[in-house]
Amino acid sequence: MVGEDHLEFLHAVWTRRPLFTYVFLTLNILVFLLMALAGGSTNEPTLMAFGVKSNAEIARGEWWRFITPIFIHIGMLHLIFNSYALWIVGPQVEKLYGAARFVILYVLTGVAGVCGSYFYHPQSISAGASGAIFGLFGVLLVFGVRYRKSIPPFFKRAVGTGVLPVIVLNLIIGFTIPAIDNSAHIGGLLAGAALAAIVPFQKPGAETPAIFRAVQMVLIAIIVVSFYSVAKHYDGPQPSVRNLGRGLTQILSTGSATEQFIDAINKAQQTFESSADDLESRRTEHLQSLKADTAKSIDQLRKIPSLTSKADQLAGALLRVLQDQYELLQEVERAGTVTFAHSRRLRENVRSYEKIMSEFSQWVETEGRRYGIQMEKGR
């Protein structure tokens, strides 16, 4: 039989609303959507521009990269797994500790996770809420031990040693899969345990002390300033609705918008130059395959990710040249030979193509190199 004091405890705790759990969940999703617009969360230039942990950039003074990675996820699966974990464990901790202390626990354990990755994986970029989530598990572990004599007996199964199997299983998975940064998990876990040993939970009916509210406000301000710094220093791909579909369907952290952009431009170069060479030599035996290749390149250019306004302009111009070239191939096929009019039109297409590729070369020198783009040798 449950005692009246235990019923009061449960009623007082579980009627608290886990507001900031939902705020952080919403922020994770919002950042993911913005990254999808800017080329996707698996695109390295996008990740760097949005503020993932990168030791080199931190060394150059970008301090906000200790904060912003907590809200960045690499690929849809990463977002789904961490969001589900936060949905499960976040409300438990927030209802026990109250909103102010929850914000303190979540943000500080998240920063501890970033610090763990900073010190133990200095060469790689990283991001994700898993450090903070492991921090919350650490909080529940210590809470259950620290308050084992004052909480309802049946409640103990959800805290204290009851969370150990979940922690151990996830750490084993982290050590098994090389792509998982377990240093962030361990950093968050240890920080959560340490904070729970110091920070008392919010007893039923108790008011939140002013010191916790003050620290909460400071941490929220730091988050806002961090993302303001990201916006102020943003040098990643230009956000575009054209990128949204691909960005939202990136399940795993493989491939990138930049790779798709490079592939589309390279294929367009190869396709145009092959067709131009054949037409200049008056060879017509490969017209069917040249038309098919050109059609594929046109389709790729129509779906090309958006990087910058200049890149979009040049890709659009290249698309129009390929469309003109496709029409020329159709005319030559109908005529059965390359006429003088066809040759004149081909020269116009080649001039347009060479002008565009010259401008692409200039764009690569000024902007493209930061996306890892290099021009292939042309005609």
C-alpha cells in the first residue's frame, strides 16, 4: 500500500510541466531544419558553419562551439535517437528538479560532453545532444542513491541503480561502433553524476531559489548569444528550399550536398565536351548515347543543391547551355548530318560554355575552395 506522504510526493512531482524538455527538443528540430535548408546535416561545410565542435576553430576564438554542438545532429537517425532519448528521460529529470535546475543540468552536462570530445578526439568534428542525455542518466543514477530513503519504493526502479543497465548498454554500443564519440557520453555522464551530488532536487511545494533562476537565465542567454555568433559568422552554403528535400532524407551521415554539387558540375562538363567533340568532328554514330547523357546531366543540374547565389547563377547558366546542346543534338539527329548552321550554333554553345566555366574557375578561387571544390581541367 502506498503511503499518503508518497502519494503527495508523486502528485507534486509529476504534475510539474517539463517545459524546457520540449523547448530543447524544438530547438534540436529547428536547427536540423535550418541545416537541411543549407545543404543538409551531413554536409561538412554546413556542419562547420552551424557550429559543430572543431578544435581548430575553437583555438581561433570561436568559443560558442562548446555550446552549439549540443543542439546539432548529424543525419536524421542521429536526431531521431537523441530526440527519443530526451523525450523519455528529460521529463523525469525536469519534474524532479524543476525547470531552472533542469536547464542547468542539461546545458552543463552537454558542455561537459563537448569538452570530453574536445580533449579526447581533437582531430574530428562532433555534435549531438547525447552528452547531455547521458548527463541526465547520471543525474538519475545519483538521485536514486542520494535520496533512496525518502522516495517511494516503487519509484526507485526508475532511478538509481535502475538506470545502470541502460547506461552500461549504451556505453558498450558506443565502444563497439567507431563513429560514436563515447568520450562525449562519458564526459556528460560524469558531469551529471557530479552535479546531482551537489544540486538538490526540488522538493514538492518548494520554491526555486533565486540563485538557480539566475544561473538558468545566464545559460539561456549564453545559448542565444552562441547562435547569434553562428549567424554573425556564418559562411556556409546559402539556405534554399531546393535543399530541403535532400536535407530531410539524410538518414545516415554519408554523402553531402557539396559532393552532389561537384558531381553534377563534373558530369555536365564531361557530357558537354563529349558531345561538342563529336559534333566538331562530324561524328553522328553516338548521337543516341550523347542525347541520353545530356538528358541525365540536365536532370542533375535541375536538382543541384544550392551553395551560394553566384554558384546558383552559374549552375543555371550551365543548365541552359546543356539544354541548347540537347536541342542541337536532336536537330543533327533529324538531319542525319552536321550542317553549316549546326556548326555555327555549336560554336555559340561552346563560347557560352567556356565563358561559364571561366566564371566557375573564378568562383572556385574566391568562394568554392571553402567547400572543397576544385575545377577539373576543361577543353
